[in-house]
Amino acid sequence: MMITRFSALFVLMGSLLGGLPVVAQAADCQYDVKPVPVFTGMVSRITGDGVLFADGRDVVMPESLLPFVRLANEVKVHGLVSLDGRKIWVLALYDKDRLVCPSVLDVRKGAYPGSAAYDVIEHQGGGSP
């Protein structure tokens, strides 16, 4: 979790200082996300793995999409919702009218912390990961 926060801070500081353009952190979509449901919500908090909507839904998003969200602003995303409806996994979001997807470097192969598949992996030792 510390690495994730450090990485997000590095991207934010780099973009503010002009070292890393924000546009380079995200990409045009290489896959069709239009069939995936659209969710809209007001950002009430930025969390370690994404944002929290004002209605309490936890929105998990790749780091490269975080520069496109702002506190107290509405965000519109394409994503998958958990069975209980309290968590959304973001596949793309709208920056004004442009659809933005995560950068290739941000899309991980296999299960990763925060992903739906990671939650069902049986870890050796019986403890938490």
C-alpha cells in the first residue's frame, strides 16, 4: 500500500512540476468498453486504491486514471460492480467527452491486490496477504 501511495504521489508531483505530462499516464482505449455499465458519482474521498463516491460506493481504479478525478467533482466511469453493489472496478472513465483507459504499464497481468480475482485466492499460511 505504501508503494501505491508513493507511486501516486510521484505521478502527481511529476505532473504538477511539468516533468510528467498527465496525458502520457493514460491512453486511448484499445478495447470496447461501451457494453460495460456506466456509473456516475460525486467524489467524496481519494483512497489507497481509488476513490469513494458520496453515496458510499468504493471505486477501485488504476493509478493512471487518478489524475482525472477531483474531490467534490462528479466522475463518470465504465466498470464492473460487485454483487453487493458497494464496489466498482473501473475499466475506463470520461475526461470531459473523451473516453480514457489505463496506460499499458498500469494494466497488470493476473490477480493483484484490489482486483476481484485477488479476493478469492487462497494464500498459503492461512493469514491475510
